Amino acid sequence: MAAIPDEILSDILSRLPVKTLSRFKSVSRSWLSLISSPGFVKDHLRRALAGTPSTRVLTANPFKSIDCETLEEIIDLDVGLRVGDNEWVHLLASHDGLIVLAVMKDDVLPEGGDIYLWNPATGLFRQLPKPALDLSPCYYELGFDSKIDDYKVLRHGCCFDSRDNVELVFEVLPLRANAWRQVSREPLFDGPVSAGVFLNKAIHWINTTGRIVAFDLENENFMGFPPLPVNGKSIFCHRLSVHLGCLVTCHRYIDSPFQAWIMEEYGVESSWTKLFDITLDNFPIHDYYPYITLIAIARRGKAAVVRYQSSLFLYDMQKETYEQLPVEGHPVWPEAKAYVQTLVSPLTEGFLD
């Protein structure tokens, strides 16, 4: 039987899930070389992001992975890290199948713990170097710089300058360089108030004035961005996420339901389109936690996975009903992150394992 040409074999294999490809590495040395090559990893990533929706939700403490489309496949994961009895894992950022996470003590905030980069699909992870500057509170984001063909971790948080004024400091860590360097200092009032999301070469946040702030990860500078669809009203409990390559915001006004909007054309203010309203009527209301967090859009845009307190719920946009998912998170750090299963490596060479 004639051998299958390499380009045809690569095209066939790039359509398979990570679990299958991991087994196929043992078929032969040539298959191992092909599946491990940077070009194949990029092709597989491209299909994972552009093909049939394959988003999963990751929860920690304990680690579980949930299929967002069927919500029937819930997998127990072993992160491979040593987590002590009095330690917890906090999920910080997600992009291209990689997760930034912190292992911390009960009484220590994320900036005080050890920070790791992990691929839940392959099980590979690496510890990131400790920054020299203490920032509090501190947030982490992850994105890809196509100019240098490398992933970058961005961290930002508050510190005091020489005159005891509070500033927001931004530091970046390219994976290959494996060293933190400061890229910007900004006034506190104009800065982001939570973790951001990566889309179209930039990290996006909502700042203290209720506007979107964008940081170009390639040129490492801030850039302008159209406002949120809030009609001049004051909002709170605002979060950004990404769905099928589009920016999504979930926010609410005082005494009103949460609103989810999607920017169908990047950077075009008129393209904001409402996805759904969601109320807290069917949730156990507590004064200290009067909001929800949008984790992922599921079931081909017909449902949403949201977090309320330490629980996850599926919200059916058409029926306006809620279904609690059979997973629980840490009561203090109930983070959940959407991710896709990819071959991208967290090791120094981002597309090699």
C-alpha cells in the first residue's frame, strides 16, 4: 500500500482531538515528529478555533472540565501540581488552550502565590518566574504576539510611586525571554478594575470610568476603543469575554437585569447587539454578592454558562430558565474559565512540546 502523502496525513490528523493525537504520537517516529511540529500545532489550533464550537469550561478545587455544548461530559483533571491541604488554585487567565493559574494559601491573595502556565488537554505546565515588584491587587492576562511568534503574560496592579501616589503598573513576560519587564505606568483612575480578555492582538478591560481600555500586546501601548452600549448610564458588575472571535460584555445598571451584548464587528460601536437579559430572580440572593459572571456562550449561541457565588448555571436564552451544573468551586475563589483543547505548549517554545 502506498504511503499517504505528508500534507494529506497532516490535514487528516489536524482534525482530530488532542486526546487521540497524544496516543498517535506513539505510532511511529514520523508521526511523533509531525504531531509535535510547530506548523502542525498551529494548524490544529486554527481548526479548533474556527471549526465546530469546542469550548469547554474549566473549574478548580477540584479540577473539572465541562463540555459547553452537551454539558454531559464532565472530566476530572489532574493538574500535576503539588497543592497542599491549606492551598487552593485560582484560575487567572485563558487563551489558546493555555491557563494561567496561581497556587496560594487560604490567607494569601493570588499575587502572593506561585504562578503557573498549564495546558489542561496535554497536562504540560511550567512555573513562571516571580516578579520583583509587589502589586496589589494584581491581575494576569495571556495573549499571543504574532510579531515575535510567542505568547506573552501581562500582569498589572497597584503600587505607590516615590510621592506615595497610587499608580497602575503593567509588566509583560514573553515566554521565550522568561523575564518580567515593566511596560507602562498609568493613573489609577483610568486603569482596569478586573482581569481582561485577549482579542485581535490586544488585551481589553473595562476601567474605573466604565469604558473599555485596550492594550496592544504587540506594540505594548494603549489604544482607543469605542464605548460600551450603556447609553450614558452608570453601570457596575461589568465583565468582558470573547465568543467566536467577538467581544462580549455583561453588565447591569442599578435595579435592572444583567445585559449581555456582543460586538459583531470589532472596533465598530454600531455593531453592538444585545444577546440577552438575565435576572437574579431564580438565584439565591445575597446582598454581598448581587451579581453574576458570564463564563461562556454555549449550545451554539442559545445558552450561557454563568457563575453565581461558587456555583455554575446554564441559562437558556430562549426559555429564560436556569439549570445548575453539577460542579462546585472554592467558596472564596469560585473561578471558572472557558478554554479550548489544543496542543499549544506552555514550555519555552510555545508551539513545541
